[in-house]
Amino acid sequence: MQREKASWSSLMERREKEHDGRVSSADGVYFDSVRSVSRAKRICFNVVDVFRQTLSEDDTKNFKTIEDRFRVWCKGAKGKENRFCYYVGGLEESATGILNELSKPLTNAFPTEKICEKLKKKDAQICDLRYEKQIDLETVDLKKLKVRDLRKILSGWDETCDGCIEKDEYIRKIESLMPKYAPKAEL
């Protein structure tokens, strides 16, 4: 069975919608990300699950193919997922290479939880990765946010505010871009 190839962002969005913030192991058991699975493990769970969805059945038979596909997949990863790729060895600039701790268990259809445990044993830095709290643009008062959070919103949209110095300038830039990136959050 050929699995659907999809972009990183579309897979992550679909995954969040399907599971309401819960993460799953490969055997379909769901864990509440707030209670059972630490925020650090959640990054590992999400990356492994999303990457697993991009693999075809033929890809999962050879660990070298999985490693090549993961390196290609990591080129599109951003933020904490990109940092995860760095720690595992999926990027060219990676200092370490424990990619086989990801690829070999995937060939044997290990559950995601077990793969993340193996990675944790090899490199504890993976557990330092945490998702940052998401800002709900529909309910937040931009004037109450810090400039750092306003910059974070813009960087999430791959936008910059050249020449912005004051907080009000960042707010105006975000409000001007809201129809494009967050149409439901318009004021």
C-alpha cells in the first residue's frame, strides 16, 4: 500500500486536528500529551509519527532508504523539529549520527514510544526539546504580548518587520498580515 506523500506542515496540521493535541504510538494507542507523555517526548513522537506517514511500504524494508528519506525530510523541518533532526543526525551540519537508532527500529515496525526511548538513551538532549506555548490569535490582545512574542508570530509566518523598533510597529505589521495568515483572527 502506497502512503500519501505530504508536506511537513500539512501533516502536522492534520495530526493536531485529528488527535486534539494527543500523540499516538504506532499501534494506535493514544496518550494525552499533557498527562502521560512529557512535552519533550511529544516532539519525538510527532517527528517520528509524521515521518513514518511519509514512508511507503517499500521504503520501510531498507534502513538505508529510511535514513536517506529522513535526511531529505529534515530539510523542510523548522523550529524544534529541525533541532530534533540536528540531534539525530538528519542534517548535513549535525555533529552526531544516531540516525540508525531511528531507521532500524522503523524497519522492524517498532512503536513510536520505543523508538523515542532508544533515542533518549543515546542522546539526552532530545529530551530538552520542548514545544513552546502557541498563541491563539483569535483571543489574544496583541498589546499585552511582549515584543519577543510578536516577533515569534512574525517568524512563524516567515515574515519580518524591517525597521520596527516600537511595539506598536510590530502590532501594526501583524494586524496588516492577519488577513493573509490568520483570517479567522481578524479584528
